[in-house]
Amino acid sequence: MSDDVWTMETLTQIDNSLESNDLDDVEDFQLTKEQEQARFSNPVSEEEILDLQRSRIPRNTKRNTQWSVNVYDGWACARNTRVKTYGTTHSERYAYVVTLTKDITAEEFDFWMCRFICEVRRQDGSPYPSMSLKSLCLGILRYIKEEYKRFDLNLMATDNAQFSRLRATLDGQMKKLDSEGVGNVVKQAKHTSPLEEEKLWETGTFGIDNSEFLFNTVYFYNCKIFGLRAADEHSSLHVDQFVFGKDDEGEFVDFLGGTCKNNQGGLKQGGKVRTATRLFHNKVDEQLVREMTGHRSLAVRAYKCTSETQEKEISDLLQPPKPKESKIEPKTSPPKSPVVTCILPDKSDAKPVTIKCTKRNGDSFEIMF
């Protein structure tokens, strides 16, 4: 949450964004004492408030934070055991690694984090990739800020001079790992090509003939068109998140996303969103947009909202492949045999019977019996 969330400007923007039906017109009715008592919720406990605060943190972030703390604790235990067994050959200010508590000093934190960055290893003894190492540091920082409110230990703030050595150590170690090729293979989802997509339709993996085919189809195109990723985004979908409409371009489906890993809802800085979006639509340089909105990070790029024309073009590109025309030629009946015309003589004649036959092509012949 940024420092200016509760400025007067932001509060005014929130007030202006409220619909009229969100506000009680208290002059239109009078409540009895019983109604006044029943109007509000029961008093909440401190634990309920803490649970609500914790619930805003995405599940993967919590898991990453716990992983970071576990790695730090494991490293601290192993280092302390080694010092107890073999002693230390360095004349250091501290012999034993301190635990992550509210009482840790900035000097101790800087001292031990520098050593953690250089010494930490994966379970198989190999070094962590550079981005994993940075993620570990950020997870530890989140932990001491969330658990102990130690906001003074912000090791990533460039204007915090007391952690300049720590940042320099992290930067140097990350560059060293990158130069050694550690973790250069990036894991990412395999792209589905148009030919592969057509194959899924042709083989019956996609379709509408039964529930399994329909499930596969809906799941795939929810990912492709609406950008759903995490499993909880699919499992928590509601029908009212899909708005069906029609405009000059034709029929459309508008998806209203809910909260997920990268969209937790909550407070929005409406003024900055509107300003940045309008500037981007008018092709203003990104650096100028960041200066106008006060954004220091690249998060301002999230406000690059697309126009309706662009959305229509993108939507057309993401549609399922059109059904192929059937190449099966119509069945034809087998050629008919030549028609034979027979002229029968008068049956009263006792003489041998002679039958004159004429083919379709005009040839004639006789049969006598």
C-alpha cells in the first residue's frame, strides 16, 4: 500500500466514485432503538482483524515467505552448529547467527544477510539462481515487516544507507551467478500453436458433444481469451462474471475478473488510473506518464488500457479455428447396365420362339428357343 492512499485527494476520489445507492439517505427514515441495535455487526476481536489483514496476502506469497524463513532458519542452524564444532577462523563481530525476531538490530540484520546471500544453497548443495536468491531476501523482508512491524529494516530501499553493503552484496552475487550460467533455463508454459489448437478440435479433445469435451473447451478458452491462469481463478468463477451483449460490431462476451493472485481487489487509486490511461491513449511517452502520476516503478504500465477497437481485433485473433469445409465428395450410384428392349411374338404361334432384343446404344440381336 502506498504512502498517499489516505491523502485528501485520494479520499475525494473515493467519495466521487461511490454510486448514490451506496449511501444511506438518513433523513428519509427514523430507526427505533431495536432497529439501531440490530443494524450493525457484532463487535470483532483483535484476532479477527488480524485474520482479515492476513487474508489480503495471496496464497503463493504466503508460501514464498514461509519458504524464505525456513531456508534462513536452516542456514542459521547449520552455520551455528559448524561454529560450535570447529570454531571460527575469522575475527567477526558476531559468532552466532541471530534469529529473525522483533529485537534484531539493523546492524545484525545487515551483517548476517550479507553472509546468508553468499552462503545459502539449495538442498542438493547447488547455488540458487539469481532471481531465487533475490526472492529469498524479499521473503525474509516481508516476514519481519508483517510479523514484527520492523519497517525500518527495508533493505531494498535505495535511500536507506545503512543497508548499502547488503544491496551491493546481493547485486554482486546475482551478477556472479548469472555469469556462471546458474538457472539460465527458464521454466515457462509451452505455447499452443494454431495447428495444435486445430488438432485438439479434430481429435475430439475439444467439442460440445459431451460434458468432458465441453469442459476442456471452456477451460482452454477461458485461459486463452480471458487470461485465467491459477486454478483458484477457474474454481471460483461465477456466471455473473460473464456479461453477454451486442453492439455495432456484433455479439460479445465481457468478462468481469474477480480477485486472484495478481488482482486482490481492495483500494484503487482511481485518479491515477484515469490520468495514466488517458495519457497512454494519446501516445504520451511512458517516462512522462510516470512523472505526471508520481509512479516510480514500472507498475504504471498496468494502466495501458486498450481501446474498444483494439479489444475487438484481439478478440478476433483469439477465437477458435473456423470449421473446415468437408472434402468428402458426394456418393454416386454405380453406372446402370445397358437397357435391353425385348419384343415378344404372339404366344399362339406354335413355331419356335424368336425374341428380338435391342440395346440402348441401338445394337440389336435375336434369341431363339
